[in-house]
Amino acid sequence: MSHVTTHVLDALAGTPARGIAVTLSRRGAEGWEPVAQGLTDADGRVRNLGPELLEKGVYQVRFETGIYFATRQVATFYPEVEIAFEVKGAEHCHVPLLLSPFAYSTYRGS
């Protein structure tokens, strides 16, 4: 299993958010360095975002939400959502996103 997974739910539609491009990056000396990319599946999940184990450090998951809403002809305030988090060890990191056009929330998933 990938060290990082995500799940995106569209709160406006009440369904999983299918087709959102997701990028996992690691903070390096020169800024954010891409590690992996994925696309949310029919269940709104990216089950394999990057390697099985990541080095300790600060990472970011970036969701291309503007494109997602534009294809649905829904105006949005957030063209992208970036969530930074810290990997401190070998535990699995699940980064869920509850999304609507004018708000979003996240939490430390399991």
C-alpha cells in the first residue's frame, strides 16, 4: 500500500469527486519537489499516491479543484487546494478532502 492515500468527497453533489488531479510533493531546499501524481477514481480515491514508504519530512497534497468544478459548470472560489502535512515515521498517511465550491475541510484520516 502507498504511504499516502486520499479521498475526495464533493459536498455540493453529495458524491465522490471523480477525476481530480492530485500531486504529492515534498518540501526541499528549492521549494516543493513532486513525488507522485494521481487521479481520483470513481470512489473519489487515490489509493496509490507515491511509494510504499516516504522519508521523514514535510509533504503537500495538491488537488486541482478548479478544473473539476469547471467541467461541471460550477463556479468556485478555490482553483486548487493544497494541504501540507508532516511525515514523521512509517505510519500510513490518509489525507481526505471534503470539498464544495466555496469551502473545504480536511483531517488526519486513518
